[in-house]
Amino acid sequence: MKSILPLLAVPAVAAATNCSIETFQAYLDANGTNAQVVYARHYAENSTFVNPNVTAVENPTELPATCAIQVNATTDFGTHYSFGVFLPDNWNERFFHAAQEGADINWADMGVGLRYGFASVATDTGHAGSDMGGTWWENPESIKDWAWRANHLTSVVGKFLVESFYGQKPKYNYFAGCSTGGRQAMKESQAFPLDYDGIISACPAWWTTHQQLWNLWQTTLQAPEGSDHSIPMSMFTVIGEEVLRQCDPQDGLVDGIISDPLGCNVDYLPLLCNGTQNSSCLTGPQLDTLHKIYSDWVETDQTFVYSHVEYGSEIMWSESGNIGNGSAGNEAQQYWYLQEILGMPNFTASDLNLKLVEYADKTDPGNSSANDFNLAPFYKSGAKLIHYHGHSDATVPPGIGIYFRDQMAATVAPQGIDIDDFYRLFIIPGMEHCSGTPSAMNAPWYIAGPTQASSLSSSLYGVPGYRDAKHDVLLALVNWVENGTAPEYIIGSFFDNDETLNITKQRPICAYPKQAKYKGSGDINDADNFECKLLY
Ligand SMILES: *[C@@H]1O[C@H](CO)[C@@H](O)[C@H](O)[C@H]1NC(C)=O
Ligand SMILES: *[C@@H]1O[C@H](CO)[C@@H](O)[C@H](O)[C@H]1NC(C)=O
Ligand SMILES: *[C@@H]1O[C@H](CO)[C@@H](O)[C@H](O)[C@H]1NC(C)=O
Ligand SMILES: *[C@@H]1O[C@H](CO)[C@@H](O)[C@H](O)[C@H]1NC(C)=O
Ligand SMILES: *[C@@H]1O[C@H](CO)[C@@H](O)[C@H](O)[C@H]1NC(C)=O
Ligand SMILES: *[C@@H]1O[C@H](CO)[C@@H](O)[C@H](O)[C@H]1NC(C)=O
Ligand SMILES: *[C@@H]1O[C@H](CO)[C@@H](O)[C@H](O)[C@H]1NC(C)=O
Ligand SMILES: *[C@@H]1O[C@H](CO)[C@@H](O)[C@H](O)[C@H]1NC(C)=O
Ligand SMILES: *[C@@H]1O[C@H](CO)[C@@H](O)[C@H](O)[C@H]1NC(C)=O
Ligand SMILES: *[C@@H]1O[C@H](CO)[C@@H](O)[C@H](O)[C@H]1NC(C)=O
Ligand SMILES: *[C@@H]1O[C@H](CO)[C@@H](O)[C@H](O)[C@H]1NC(C)=O
Ligand SMILES: *[C@@H]1O[C@H](CO)[C@@H](O)[C@H](O)[C@H]1NC(C)=O
Ligand SMILES: [Ca+2]
């Protein structure tokens, strides 16, 4: 397998013969690290990874030759976390940490990193199975492991094992995650600014307290199920079609994609029941609900709590964790957060108010919110952060990404720091949460970001046919960190078929606040015919 990043030919010997529990246990013991190596096996090229212990995640296939290990470690607080390591025979001299994505060790995304030649790690953040499984949160120290500590310790011990194995430190260190993994990415940049040279934070649910309560708040707009103001879920598609009809041309190009939802004015009246339509329309009270859905959550005294979902996200509203039909129980994760993590077992969505939000902020169990906006130490370390969202994401609305950017800029600007020197925000038109696009839009969403490749196939990495920093966000980050070239845009790709991975459409995704503007002639599926411009 080839890599665009130069590979160091590690003495082939060591790779296979030293891939044993004993070898790694000896390294850890000599270092005084309280940890057990519980798995070590060398895989020949083109193997399928077989994790004997975890069945919940997809196992990567067609791997380059690698040593794979799993370590169970104990913190100074007596809690445990587990992590996996892939150590390729042909190493690109770099370290890659795939964030946990709400479940077990993310072997799938470690596999993606491995295919580029990275020594790759990932942790379960201190519990087997999904975040919501078991009762691990009964120990406050375990909540810290989940919130940030296991990621940091895995960074430290992981790099140590890489150095022990290859006899040299990684030259560069990278971290990437989406959603809850995007939160972990933000947390690393804030709490441990020296851990990584480059970080990708995708669709981050960075403001844990507000994010979790907002998802519950959304359901209250529709509650109780079946009431006068509750919009039937079957109407979400109808609303989406009308919004698309109006917003598609408003961005200046009729291409089926809403590229500028925040700049779109939607006239809701065509959706209003006026006596002549059949049931595919909204009553006055339902229209009122629709207004609320597209509005920020603002509490007493104009206190901003969270951003709203955008035009073009309607297809996701009925998915679990989103707006739903007003019935309780659509929001398992948010109830878990409220009742178990925040420790309010008898509270439900109907108890939401400013006081509860304030209580959540004050408590913030485990300090999991990544809302320390002072990225000055991260900047001063020379590190770079790529942050992106999808405009059609109804799970983590992009507005909260813009809010993060503005808060962060306001915090570092007085210190004389220009965020452009270390930070870029991209908002991908028509991308849902982490991956995918509504079939009505077919927007070029794929940039080979965290979880994207593994969501499509167990053997994919990067952008097939376009393995370069212009099309691949991880390579864009590497290019920025190592070559000093900041990405002004990343070209998104669309596959007409998620099995054959045939790319039929490409489009630049511009660094916020610029947007891709059609030059006026040429194929609209060709990225060359677009340029990044300030539209306002
Ligand atoms: C491989 O392991 C052997 C035995 O533990 C050790 O002597 C040797 O130094 C190791 N090689 C490398 C490259 O770590
Ligand atoms: C363990 O490894 C770390 C990282 O290389 C190093 O800083 C530390 O000094 C080592 N500790 C011991 C006791 O060898
Ligand atoms: C890799 O393995 C797959 C089966 O898992 C096989 O179809 C394919 O031909 C193999 N490729 C190479 C290059 O050996
Ligand atoms: C995985 O399973 C193997 C064999 O079933 C066992 O020896 C090993 O301890 C297990 N490792 C972990 C991490 O549970
Ligand atoms: C290692 O940790 C995992 C999850 O934390 C656990 O399921 C497994 O039983 C542990 N294995 C050993 C051998 O301790
Ligand atoms: C929470 O973490 C941030 C860094 O992310 C840190 O600045 C802050 O002091 C921590 N808060 C508490 C209460 O530990
Ligand atoms: C009722 O709404 C439909 C759909 O927007 C529209 O075609 C029709 O003209 C409207 N009728 C009246 C009387 O406004
Ligand atoms: C209701 O009207 C919509 C659009 O006006 C149409 O798509 C739908 O098929 C109609 N449904 C029925 C049951 O007539
Ligand atoms: C409403 O949503 C809940 C949770 O997803 C589901 O169990 C229920 O069946 C839905 N009700 C209707 C009428 O679709
Ligand atoms: C929750 O409600 C139950 C039953 O109403 C009650 O027994 C329990 O004490 C309450 N728990 C808390 C923490 O308020
Ligand atoms: C960094 O620059 C070198 C030299 O121009 C180039 O070959 C390499 O591809 C660049 N790295 C990335 C990740 O683009
Ligand atoms: C890929 O898409 C192009 C453009 O639609 C088409 O011409 C070509 O046949 C497709 N290739 C495959 C392998 O599907
Ligand atoms: Ca358009």
C-alpha cells in the first residue's frame, strides 16, 4: 500500500518479532506505567483486524502490515481505561489519535489512520461498550476519564509506546474526532495544548451542558405528541422540499444545494393550510412551532442558550436525538446526560429552564464542556486547529460552531492573536452530522474527515483518486502543520454510489466566512469553476 506521506522503513524484523505482549509489557514496566498489555498480534499486509474482545464496532479490513496491541491502564485515581495501538511496519513517523465516538475503542478510524502510515491510537475513555452502557458514571473520577483524562493519558502512554517500539519519537502528532469526538478534540486543544501539533474537530458537540439540554428542549417544541401545535413527522419532508425550493436559487445557483441557509429568507405561507390543500400543510399553531424550530434557544432575560437548526436539515429531524414527534424517549442520550451524569433522576424535558441550564454549567460533571475559549497556549505551541460543521446537521447545529469561533476570537484577540494564524472554520453545505447528505441535495460532503471514510467502508481512507491536501482534510492539516500552508478551502467530493465510490461532483468548501461562488461558466460539478468569495 502506498502513502503520500513518506514512509520510514522500520527494520522489518522488529515489527513482527517484537509484536508481543512481553515486549510492550516490558516497556511499560520499565517506565513504571500502571498498565497491562492485554493483546498483541502482528497482522500481515491486507489482513482484516479481528478484535477478539469487542464486537460492537466495525473491524477495519485490508490493513497494511502492522502490529496491533491493546492496553488496559489504571489511572492514579484507581480508575481504568483501555486503548488500542496500531504500529505499522512502514511508518510515516507520525502519531495519530482517533477520538472515541461514543462507543468502544475506535479501531475503525485507527485503521483509517494506519492506511496513511500513521502509528494510530484510540481509547474507550474508560468504559467498555457505549457511553450509556453500565454504571461507570457512578464514580466521579470515571466521568473525568470519559470527559478528557483518558484521551490525554492515551496520548502520553501511546506516544511512549511508539517511541519505545521504533526507537524514535513521532515527528508530528495529530488528533481527529467528530461529534462527541469533536468535543474531545476541542478539549485536547484547550486542556492539553502541547499534546498535538494538529487537531481536527468535526461537528463538535463541544458545549456538553448546553448541547445535551438543547436536544431535549427541541423535543419540547413538539410535545405533547399529537397536540395541536405538534408537526407530524411526515411533514418534515414536505417542509424540506419547500425550503429547498426557495433557498436553492437564493444562493445564486440552482443546483439542488442550499449553500447559504443563513442568508436565505423563507416565506412559510405556501406551507400554511388555506382550505384548498389536502393534509400536507401546516395549521397556524404548527407554523408557530416551525418558527421556534428555526430559532435559537433563548431563555429568560434574553440569555442565549443554543443555536437553531438550519434550512436544509429537515430530513434529519425525525432521527433519534433530534426534533422528533414530541414523545419522550426520543432522546435517550440527553436523558442519560440529564438524569445520570447531571444526577437529576426525576427531571424530564418539561423541567427545562434557565435555572437548570445554570445548574448544569455550574456542575459540568467531569468538566466535559470544551468551553475554555483561551486557545492562546495552543496557538503559542505552534499547533493548528481545523474545525468544521455541516449546514444540514440537525444534531449539532453549525451556528454553535460560529459561536465558538467568535467567543474564541474575542478571548485571544486582546492578547494580540489573530485566529487566522492557527484556526480555520469550514461549514459544508448540505452535509448532515459527520457524514452524508440529504438525497434531495446530493451535496459534495466528503473530505475524508473523522468517521467519514469508516462510515462508507471498512477499507477506505482519504479521497480515492485525490490523495492530496486540497481534497483531504487530514492532509490539509498535515500540510498546514508541516509545510506552513493554511487551507483556504477544501474540495468536497460526492459519490454517486457509496459502494463503488465513484466521484461525480466536487466543490470547494471555503474557510468561513467565505463561500464557494460559481464563476458563471463551465460544469457546476467541477470544483475549478468555483471560487471562494465573501458574499456579504
Ligand atoms: C526486539 O526485542 C528484542 C528482545 O526483547 C530486543 O532485544 C530488541 O532490541 C527489540 N528490537 C527493537 C527494534 O525494539
Ligand atoms: C516514562 O516515559 C515518559 C515518556 O517518555 C518519560 O517522560 C518518563 O521519564 C518515563 N519514566 C520513567 C520512570 O522511565
Ligand atoms: C486482500 O484481501 C481481499 C480479501 O479480504 C482479497 O479479495 C484481495 O484480493 C486481497 N488483495 C491483495 C492485494 O492481496
Ligand atoms: C481478549 O480475549 C482474549 C482471548 O479471548 C483474552 O486472552 C484477552 O485477555 C482479552 N483482552 C481484553 C482486552 O479483554
Ligand atoms: C480491559 O478493559 C476492557 C474495557 O475497559 C475490559 O472489557 C476487559 O475485560 C479488560 N481486559 C482485561 C484482560 O483486563
Ligand atoms: C476545566 O477545563 C479547562 C480546560 O479545558 C480549565 O481551563 C478549567 O480550569 C477546568 N475547570 C475546572 C473546574 O477544573
Ligand atoms: C393555498 O395554498 C396553495 C399552496 O401554497 C396555493 O397553491 C393556493 O393558491 C392557496 N390558495 C389560496 C386561496 O390562497
Ligand atoms: C397532497 O398534496 C401534496 C402537494 O400538494 C401532494 O404531493 C400529495 O400527494 C397530496 N396527498 C394526497 C393524499 O392527496
Ligand atoms: C414518536 O416517536 C417515538 C420515539 O421515536 C416512537 O416510539 C413513536 O412510535 C412515535 N410516534 C409516532 C406516532 O410515530
Ligand atoms: C425521585 O422520585 C422518586 C419517586 O417519586 C422518589 O422516591 C425519589 O426520592 C426521587 N429522587 C430524587 C433524587 O429526588
Ligand atoms: C508538503 O510539501 C511537500 C513539498 O512541497 C509536498 O511534497 C508534500 O506533499 C506537502 N505535504 C502535504 C501533506 O501536502
Ligand atoms: C462514474 O461516474 C461517471 C460520471 O457520471 C460515469 O461516466 C462513469 O461511468 C462512472 N464510473 C463508474 C465506475 O461507475
Ligand atoms: Ca443552490
